[in-house]
Amino acid sequence: MVLYYRSTRSEQTQNLTASEAILQGLAPDNGLYVPTQMPQLKEDLATLLAKDYPAMAFSILKVFLDDFSDDDLQACIDAAYQDTFDTADITPIRSVGPHHFLELFHGPTLAFKDVALQLLPQLMVTAMKMHASDKKVAILTATSGDTGKAAMAGFADVPNTKIIVFYPQAGVSPIQKQQMITQVGQNVTVVGIDGNFDDAQTNVKHILNDNVIVKKLARNHIQFSSANSINIGRLVPQIVYYFNAYGQLVQNGTVKLGETVDFSVPTGNFGDILAGWYAKQLGLPINKLICASNANNVLTDFFTTGVYNRKRDFHLTSSPSMDILVSSNLERLLFYSFDQDAAALAKFMTTFETKGRAELPDTARQKLTDFVAFSTDEVDTLTTIRLMQTKYQYTIDPHTAVATHAAIQYSQEHKSEARPLIILSTANPYKFPEVVLHALTNHQPSETDFAAIQALSNLIELPVPKAIRRLKHAKVLHEQTIPVAKMSDLVLNTLSEDKSKSKDVKN
């Protein structure tokens, strides 16, 4: 029996197989694809946890992506995880004092997005072959810093794809920006915008379902998709590392099989923490998912009050990948909180999108008890980085610091319920050297971020990754910046130019 995917917003939208949903990305009604029923694992927990990362990934992904053949899915996993990460463990646990850090930054771009975005291109190309598609897939992506680089690294020069990434030019770290604007690949376009991430994300969603643009591209055999976590193919691979983290603690004796644990997750677009919720639905013994936000604390207020409200000041913080006021993947969780009532969810989202504010009914709020939420200001972010370094000689980036501070807050409030708590460490600290250096030394900003990297490497034991060292002399290939209002024009022009080039080659 094939598992189908449906839109969160309409009963009328055609249900798709996993491969079709991956190619589509966003539903035509602007909803997100979710499985029509929650899949069930084929193995018991003990058997699953005894597997290494690739084997565990196969077992979990197979129940979500069941229209992929075993051979095709295995080939995708092998391509994604063989020799692409700097550790065979892919996502190792590092226990530091009472804290257990799940290190998700061992991939080629040094951020957690690599775990899914090394796999998504493989799934997408396989899906194209499965459906004998003669179309080129144009992948539109908005990024708050890490998704863009990870997506480009995954899709660079992948046949029959084109990837266009939009980033807020004033809303990413210098290293994040340098990673993006030096990205090689004949099919890669990177563009800065004059707005924030929410502006980029809103416009990407609009373009994906703009009938005029879609029809123009269809005449040239081009279809849209996305590498953001609105794409179900980006989301489900993240479920795996929750199981893997739990398995590591079982294997080293920290956790007894079946014992519940908590996870603290630095949260922006809500995809990473939603993957943890899916893991719990599959049977992973999770007590609470701690939603950790920075000063852009929309989600903290949402889980505290039931009010989803983006009408507030937008803050540029030291944890830029979390500088988000509209968390797209929250819609998937809301769909379940409304008992999978698409009409009720669509009404709620329409109210939020038009008025900037919507309040959950009590019946829906009562279904969100798997989550607790905390926010962290800039002072506490820096203090937490310094605490981890001075007390444990363990260096963390600002996003991980937000999650760590939330974990500490939660633990203090629930001392009588102490249980193992796993903190998702989402980026290598060298991606944010100025922030980390300032936290450790009160160092004022250097003339260049590379000077801060050198100064930081003199302070901590962590070696500077090759991917960071290469950036210093990497050639800048993408210098374009545009107003938000020009995003649609840029997409059309870029894809039209690609079509003209391909005709010239054929002629």
C-alpha cells in the first residue's frame, strides 16, 4: 500500500506519492504536503537503534518514501553519506558535563542543513527518472544563512536542475555570505535582497504558485520545486538523527532503552524541531521538545499563549539563522492540532497571513503539550558561549548557545523530573567567529572575519575546518543584490537565459 501526501489546506488538492510531492515542493493551494496517515516503522526500537546511520536512515525513510524502490533509496543514501561528512558517525553525540550535544555540523557546509540537503538532490533526480520527466527542475530557496549554502552544495551541477537562492544581504553572518557568494556550479544563482528572511520566504512561496510564471516556464519544460523544509523531502531526513542520537546514548549506557529524553532545538523555520515531533510519533521515547528562540520570539509567545503573531519588531541577532517571524513548518504541526481539518487550518492561516495575527482555539492548543518554549536575549547568548568554554572547554556557536540556554532554563524549572537532555548543535562555531570571539574575550569586531577566525583558533582547541580556510581565497562569483519586488523578474530572466543558452548549444 503506497503512502500518499496531501495538502494541509484543502481536501480538494490531489494526493501525491512521496516522489511526486518532492518534485512539487509546495502544494498549489500554498499548503504543505503531509502524509495522509502517520507511517509505522517496520522494526522494533532496539533493532533500529543497533544500526549505523545509513542503515537507520534507510529503515526510517523507507516508510515515508515508500514509492522509491529499495535499490533507488539505498543508492540515494549511499551518495549522500559516503565520504561527504568528516566523521563516519554523521551526527555524533558529544557529552560535556551534564549536557549531551548532538553535533549536526560535520557536513560539507558545517551546518545541520547538510544532513538533509546532501540527500534531497539524490531523491529529486531519482524522482525525475521514476516519472520519466523531460522537465528541468528549478529549485527556489530562501535562506536565513545555512540552507542556501547547503542547498547549493547539494545541487551544484546536478543534471537537469537549476537552483536560485535568495538571502537577506544584511541578515547573514560574513562567513555565511562568503560561503554563498563563492559557490561554484553552472546551475547556481545566488542573490541578496534588501529585505529580511521572511520577505524572501514569502516571495519564494508566491513565485512557486504564480500561475503566470508557472505557465511560462511549463512551455519551456521547466517546473518549480524547493529546497527549503517546506519540501517534504527536506524534512523527513532530519527525523533520522533524533533516533540516532537516542541510540548513541543507549549504546554508551547513558539511557536505558525505553527511557524518555528531552531535546532542545534552536528554532527558526520550525522544520528541525518538527522532525523531532515526527520521531516521537514513530515511537521514539521523547518527553518534551524544547523550542528555543532568540529575540525574535514569535514561537515562544505562540506556545505560551496560543497566539501566532508576527506583528512585532524584527531583530537582527547574533544567531541569524533564527531571525524569522513566520515559521513555515509550524503549519504542519497546526494541521495535526486541528485534527487534520484542512478547512479549519486554512481559515487560521488566512487570518494570520492577512492580519498578521491568529489565535488557536483551546481544543487545538491542548494538542501541543509535546512542546515547551523559551527565548534567549543577546546577553545570555554570549554568556552561555563563555560558560561552555570556560567550564568545559567546549566551543559552541550562537544558535547552539540559544538552545543550551533554553535547556538550562528548562532543567532548572524541572529539577524533580531530571532526565537526559539532548541539545541540537546546529553549526560549527567558526561560521560565527566574531560572535564567539566577542563572547570569550569581549573582543571588538576585526577588520575581517578571517582575522577573527585566526584569533579564535588561537584560543580554542577546535581546528579551523578546511571549508572555512578555503573561503579566504575563494573567488566571489555572485555579487547581485536586488529589491524584494524584483525577485519574480529575476527568476523569469534567469530561467529564460538558461533556456536560451541550451538552445544555442543545441544549434
